[in-house]
Amino acid sequence: MAGRTPLSSSSSSRPHQCCWPIHLGHAGSSSSVVAILPQSSTTRRCLAAAAAAADCSTPPGSASSSLVDWVVSNGGSVSGAAMANLGGSDGGSGWGLVATQAITQPGSRLIELPRCCQLTYDESSDARMLRLIQQVPEELWGARLALQVLVQRVAGASSHFATYISYLPVGVPGVPMFFPKEALEAVEYPPVVEQVKKRGRWLHRFSVDVLARLPGTAADPFDGVTVDTNNLGWALAVVTSRAFRVAGPDAPAALLPLIDMANHSFEPNCEVVPVAGGVAMVAKKQIAAGEPLLLSYGKLSNDFLLMDYGFVVANNEYDRVALRFDIELVKAAALTGGARDSSGKLLELSTAAPWRQQHLARLGLSGGGPKQNLQVLLGGPNFVEPRLLAAMRGLVATYQSEVEALTLEVLGSWDRPLNKQNETATIRILIGMGMAALQNFSTGLEHDLALLNGSSSSSSSSSSSEGPRQEQHQQELSPEMRTALVFRSQRKQLLVDVIAALAAKLKQVPRIEGLKESPVVAAKKGQKPRPASKKGFGSSS
């Protein structure tokens, strides 16, 4: 082990071991979230180190200048950019990049990194590590690169990337994988909570079944240094919050030293582009001296931003609320929304007719198989995703002839309603789905806003004692709890906005010119079409 750096090292010249608990749990279960590792004295020391670095990890002393020197000494360049503590001036907090001078020419190269400064892996990498990477599923691309990060970290000063590794944060603040139990429970949003538990289960399983068996074998790329679940979790969080797919979606991701300090904006003033021999961060527009240098991490919903980066964006135009499609949910939503058939009676939904089953199957909402995807989305410029709108119109349709000749694009467009009865019932069901999603939260939006504003929540909280209520009595919110509540409140606000937008659209239906009041049965050749019977939706014609 000569020259190797134990991952539990407390040396201030490199990151401490991240010993925050990784979350476990079964998907869909209400079991408690547990820590993988016991709280040993070593773990407590690591937790203290992590807490000290929780404000985005202040780079040690000369880390900023030494990292720039490292980039330049390896053939890169840095001009007009530097690390700085933004203190919220970019709309976020902590460290980022700023322009050290006025950038007057779009396209100006601010940072250029040759390939040797990009932390990634290829066929020339350590064969032992490559064999280990092959045991990680392709979809877990972050975990693959995380193994390379750990190899470089264990190598210590002998690693080509030692300078870069030394300034990586001890922890990744705000990432739910490291939330305390009460903060994760406070999220109350299954798509995120279950994804956190899924990642935790994989980290634990891979650490126990694979990594724990490496020490003392010829297959060990860590040369005897023990790598546990928390080490791997730290590396995974570092990668998912910093990596770039510079070589395309099918190639290994890469960490880009210094460039990865740029914070996010949906209206960035910089971008990363390929250049001869590497990549560069270039200006997209004129930038004033002292202005933060911002990149777009992608058109991501707050789910992804929270999971991988530890923050959410207010009024995110790409944000959506995910629901699991279920016919019983749709039936309940029809009752909640007051949907009615063409005879004016409450709509009785049924999928008994084969053509309705076929309609859902071609939308991937039934039938099983690899094309089935039961996740549907509320939100966005059209309030609901087109696939969900198409599904509802087809389920509400009285006759097969109403929908069988229409493409899914037409059925999923607000500009192509079938008839006033169908459109009214469809919108009412969608409103009911939004209301049902709101009712899944244990508290109302006002409760969350009161907590975030520092007000007492006793007057706005539910009288029920069930569910996660620990935050109600907190005078000061922890950073993780605050992040959880901001995310949760934005889920609720998005649903409120969707319901309001759908209600406005519902009022417009009677005024749509040229739209028939109710469905008409397609006429057979030589016959006149007849209006829908008073049996309404119950007909399986």
C-alpha cells in the first residue's frame, strides 16, 4: 500500500471520506430509511468534516490557483475566468466561476482542456478497473465513472489528477441520497424517494457483492484499499453533479476540471464545445467583468436537478409532475372532477371494450411488454403531456369510430377536440387527476410556505398526527429539510397551476365554434349518421 491513500484519511490536503448514510428501502414500501454503516467514531469524524464543508466546500487555500496552474501546465488555457464565492449572486449560493474581465466577443475561449485534463476512461485505462466497470449496467453511467474517480483518489499524489481530486467537495449538499431520514420523508414525492432508495440499494449491493471481495486479489484496482458503500456513494454524487457527455451519449462521461465549477442557468452565457484536441468553455454572448459564468445543464425538470445536483429552479418551464397511470385512478378522477356522459349522467368509465384496450396499448398504457410506460406527466406549456390527453379522449369516447381513424398526434393536440361532451369530460378528468395528486401530500401548499418563511405551522397544518410531521415543530430548518420543502412546495404549486389552467380551458369549450355537442356514430355506406344514444359512455358500440 505504499503510496496509496486510505479513503478514511483525515488529511486536509484531500477530501475526507464521505460517511453520510446512504438510503435503502423497497420500492413502494413504507419501511424506514436506514443507514448502511454504524455510527462509529470514524464515521462521526467524517460527518463532522462533511458538515464543515456543507456550504459547497470552500476550496482550500491555493486550490483555485493551483488548479489553474495544473490546467495550464498540461497544455490547457484559462483566460478571463476564475473561481469565486458567489454568495448567491447567481441566484444560487456557494462557489462558481466568474469573468475576470469584460468578454466582448461571443465565441471567446475562457477555458480550454486538452484530453489529458479530462477525467474519464477508455481502452487504455487500468484493465482491472475496466473489468470492474463492465459489471456496472450501462444505464448507471455515473457509477462507471465513479469507479475511475475512486481509483484516482486512492492513488493520491501519484495520480495525474491529484490536484483536481484534492479540491472536489467532501459532500454534495442538497443531494437526496445523503438526506437525513426526516428530510427524505418530507419530500413526499414517490418518483424521487423511490429513485433515492433504488440508488442506495444498488450501491449497497455492488459494494457488498463486488467491492468488498476485491482486497487481496489480483483484480483489485484499489490495491488493497477498502472501498465501501459511502465511498462509492460520494463518488457517484460527485460524478452525477459534475460530469459532461463530451464525446456523445454512447461514450463514457468525463469530468472537466474547472469547467465543472460553472453553475446552471436555462439562459446560459457560456457553453462547452469540442475543439481540436479537447473541449473548451466559450462565451455565448458579451459578459461583464465579475458576472457569473453559467452553463445550461440541460432542459431538466426539478426531479432531475434535485436528484443529481441538489437544487431546484423556481418557475422551471421544464418541470413536470409524474403520475402512475391506472384505470382506477382515472375512474376516481372522473368522479372528483364531475365528468359526465352525453346524457348528463356521471361518467362510468370502462375498458371492457377491446377497442379501448387497444387504444391504451398503442399509447403504451396497457398490454405490458417493453413499450409499456405507465408514467404520465402533468405540467408544461400544454398542461398535460399529449399521450395522456390522447388516452383520456379515447377512454371518454362513446364510439370506436370517434378515434380509430385519428393519429395519436391528433388525439394529443388541444387544437383537435372530438366534440364538446368529450372535451368537457376529458378536461374534468384531468382536473380530477391533479386534485388527486395534491391530496397525496400530507399538508397543503400554505403549510409549506409558512415553514419556509419561518412562520409557525400549527395553524396551517392538518390535525392528523399521521405522516411525516417532524418539520412542523422546527424553529430552524436544516439545509436538507429546506431543500425538501422547497421541492415539495413547487410540486404542489405546479399542480395548482395545472388545475387552474385546465379550469380556464374548460370554460372555453362551450365557445369553440363548429364543434359538435356530442359524438355521432359513423354512418355505414348509404346511411345517414345517427346521434349518440342516451346510453352514453356505457355503450360498447
